[in-house]
Amino acid sequence: NSPRETEIARRAALAVVGERGLVPMEHPSMGSEDFAFYLGKIPGCYVRFGARRHEDEYIPLHSPMFDIHEEVLKVGAAWFARVAWEAIREYGQRNT
């Protein structure tokens, strides 16, 4: 992750879910994602959203038993909108 874009993503998360909703990963992992190839070409930030229905529940994303908590879709949409707003502010204030 590039520092500038990570800060944009962090500010957006704080605005949408607050400090309690922002959980840095103890051991960064991209799983099997190829997103690093994009980051090799342009600056960016990889993020993950939680989608559990209950805090004590753990059902892997690719399990047939997984049932997304649909409220997280609203949070994700709000976060992406806020990222766009934060990026416009950031890039508009400084030369890129």
C-alpha cells in the first residue's frame, strides 16, 4: 500500500465507521489476490470489509453456509463514496 492512498482510505473509514470500526490487520495478508500487480503500476491501498452477521461467527467467504450481512453493503458504499471525496480533497490540495 502506498502511504498517501492508505491515509485517504483510513480517513474515509474513520469518517464512516469511526475508530472502533477500523481494525488494522495484525499480519497483513492479501490471500490469493493479485492486487499487488496493480500497486506495482499505480499507487493504491488494498482493504477488506467484514461481513459477519455475528461477532462470534466464522464462516469462510467461499463456504456454502456463508450468508452476507447485507448492512455491510451500505457501509461499503458509504466508504467508497467517502474515499472519492477524500481523494478529491487530497489531490486538489497538492500537486500529484
